[in-house]
Amino acid sequence: MKQPQSDIHDSIATRWNDYLQGLHDALDQLEKDIEEAKEMKAECTAEWCTATEHVIDDLANALFSIHEPKFASEEDSKKLKTLRKRVHDLYAEYKNVAT
């Protein structure tokens, strides 16, 4: 018989990974939007810049405020570190487009 605590850990781990995947997907979309904006630099409006900066801020806040479960695997820890670096890099790309 499986321990109840094990079921809870499994459930948390599954949802934590789902959350990380959602953040990964959001970064993919943000990267795509920034790449499109690079191609039409003259089209970048103040409204687009403001909205994009808010999205980046929200993603950065989400990524840097995540509490990593103590039972998270090394692979999960690496995913989170990669996502944190990626949002930092995307902010730099955004600043290149916005200026």
C-alpha cells in the first residue's frame, strides 16, 4: 500500500511540473512576439512596449518567487534555472527592440 504522503508529493510534483511547463510555453510565446517586433521595428508602439514589459515582469515575478519543493528532482531544478535565465535574456532582447 502506498503512503498517503507519497500521493501528496506525487500530486504536488505533477502540478509543479505543469506550472513550469505553462511558464515555458509563455516564454515561447513572448520570444515569438519579440522576434516579430524585431522584424517590424518601426511598428513597435509605446502600447506594445508597455504591454510586453508587463508580461516580462509578471513572468519574472512568477519564476523568481517559485518555491521549489524539497523533493524536486535535479532535472526539475535545472528547468527552473533555465527558465529564470531565459526570462532575463528575453528582457535584454526586448530592450534591444524597444529602444
